[in-house]
Amino acid sequence: MSVTDSPAARLQALFEGHRLTPTQRRIAHSMVRRAADVPFLSSVELAELAGVSQPSVTRFAVALGFDGYPALRRHLREVAPAEPAGGPETYNEYQQAVEAEIENLRHLAQVLADPRPVRRAGRLLAASRPLPVLGLRAAASQAYGFAYFAAKVHPDVRLLNEGGTMIEDRIDGAVRAGASALLCFALPRHPREVVDTLAYARGAGLRVVTVADSAFAPVAKHSNLLLPAAVGTGLAFDTACAPMLLGRVLLEAMCDDLPDAQARLEEFDAAAAARGLFVD
């Protein structure tokens, strides 16, 4: 199945071009994550899945151009698999969380069937000197991990993983030094400061590449290129295997547009060996 044939991709296409409220984006995000099951859910069940009211689901269906939720569900049944996806009922809650992350990774693999967005992002990031990398709160570790490895192949990576009044100063400094793009990792819950920072970065002339949990995340309107990778929500704290992997894929794409990336890596390996940096 190609990315354009997947149930999630069909749902994404259905939502494109509609101005959705934050509540409606939440419903859309929940539907994409459970794309195979949604055609078989009642409006009450979908409301519970998204954590919204049942009337919100009805208004969402109307916003998409349907007479109501039953009409939306009939449409989804026409373009979805014949029966809902299911899993072994014997899984405990921890196994279910792992299975959900595996499904997130499968969805990411489907998205990456079209490599053009990632390759475009890689070119933007490789060309930016310096390259600011933003990630606050839950996304701070994603930004740090990307910046750690990117610094081995990119000549000037600037990590922005602490908020506060100085973050705009640091963006201004990057722009003065020649930055043309900014990479942002944005994960729920989405801090208002991240949204405000991206708006500031766009206003300063930077092109924003964002890795977010959904194409409907609040940061979408301030991103030139948004690459979605779902998070797991089955545990007390979200899990972010797919965003982390997408960050590594972006690194690979960036390396493809850095002609001296391999030489830099070999230089680092030689220096590390001379210093005895790693234990075999």
C-alpha cells in the first residue's frame, strides 16, 4: 500500500483545505491515529476518543461539508478497509503501548514513501549557516539529540532548548550570522512559547521546518514545511519514538546535501580514536 492509498492519508486529504478550530484539529488528529477504526465508531465513541463533546463531533462533520456525522461515517466506510483493524486482546497495558508505537512507526514508513518533503527539508537545513534547532519542554530532548549529531557534520548548529526572554535574541543573532532556516521539534502539550517563537522566527525571515505530532498541531500555521510523526499516548507520559526516528531521517537527508559530511565524520572518528574517547 502506498502512502496515498493508506486510510490515514485519505483522511489527511479529506481535512486539507479546511480551516479547523483547535477542537476540530484534535478530532482530526485522533481520526488519523485510528484511521482504520474510525469508520466504525459512533459519534459518541469518536468524541470519547478525542476527548471532546459529541456536539463537537457533529460540528466537525458539518465543517467538512457533510450533513452530519452519519454522512461523514458513510463516506469514510467507502474509502476505508472493509473491517476495523484489531489486535490480540491478551496484550497488557504495557504491551499495548508498545504496539501503538509500532503502529506509529508503520504510519511514518507510509509517509516516507514519498521522500520529497524530507529531501526538501534536508536541503533547507544543510544550506542554513548557522542552523538553529528549537525544542522546548517535552521536545527538548528531541532537539538536543538532533543537534548533537548534526554538529558532527554541520559547521554551525545552535541549540535552542531553553525558553525565556533571550530566545528571540538568539534567533536574531542566528539571522545576523546568516541563518536561513530553523528546525523545530514540537510535541504535546504544545507550549505557547514555541508557537510565539516560530511566529517570531518567520517574521525574522527564517524558513521553518517542523517535526510535530500531527499536521494539525498548533505550530502548523507558522511552519513552512511540517513533517508529522505521531506520539504514543497509552502511558502516563507520551512516547516519541516516531518523532525521534524522523529526526534521524532528517539528519540523513541533511548529510546528503553536505558534500563534506563524510569527511567530517571520518575526521571525528580519527580524533575520537586518538583520544581514546570511546570504550570498545
